[in-house]
Amino acid sequence: MTIHAPLLDGTEKALMAAYLDNLALVERLHRLLLDVIKDEFERLGVLEINSVQALLLFNIGENEVTAGELKSRGYYQGSNVSYNLKKLVELGYMHHQRSEVDRRSVRVRLTEKGRRVRGMLADLFGRHAEGLMKRGLVDNEAMDGMNQALRRIERYWTDQIRYIY
């Protein structure tokens, strides 16, 4: 793949290389997270939902949301949100209810079964945070710094979508 970029000086070239490395790393980390969840669920015998659906349950938590809100709140980025919600309702992980105001809109929330899956992920993520801390891989300050940098990139990309056409 050829990247057509403007002529860059040494500092800009270094930033560009680091930026591309970050993009690849974010993508790999997301796929790896889904694999970690899949492995945990296989170990626990939870086989009827996939890791994307499990992460969706985790992110919804105690909230009651519509499919549109899932995307706007950043809980879900996939294009097949309707399929996953329908599947989770069919399998008993979520309740759904039509809006009284807009009959086209459906609100969803976790069932007890969905909350159990959310608890499994919370336990997994808790073990991960503890392991990172115990091994000295990342401390609170470093984690906060990464989060701040990623939020700045998120805002920048959001601005690109909203304002550049």
C-alpha cells in the first residue's frame, strides 16, 4: 500500500511513523481483547454468545439504551448492532421494549443472565488490572496518560467526521 502524504521534515516523518504504529497497535489490541474474551468464555463454558456481544453487554451495564444511543455513547462501533441486539434478546441476555413515544424505537437493558455475563467480564478485567499493577507493567499515571492521549485522538477524529467535507 502506498501512502500519499505531503513532503514531511524529519520531525513530521517521525510523528507520522509513530502515528501509523499507534493505529496498527490500537487495531491489534482490539482484536486481541476479543480473543482474550473468547478464551475466557470458552474456559467458563459460555459458548452461545461471541466476544463482541459480551463486550456489548459489559458496556451497556445498568443503562437502558436504544441502538442509536449505543453508537452515540461509544458502546458499540460495529455495523451489525441490530443483529447482535436481536440475538442477545433471543438468547435471554437482554430485555427489549418499544418506546411509548416513538414506536419505531426499541429500548434494551440487561436481564439477570446478561448481568452475569457482565460480571464475568468485570472479574476478567479486574484480574487484568491487578496483573498489570503487580508486574509493574503500567501504573495509574501511565494509564491516565494513555487514556488522555487516546481521548484527544478520539476528539480529533470525531471533529474530522463532523466538520470536514
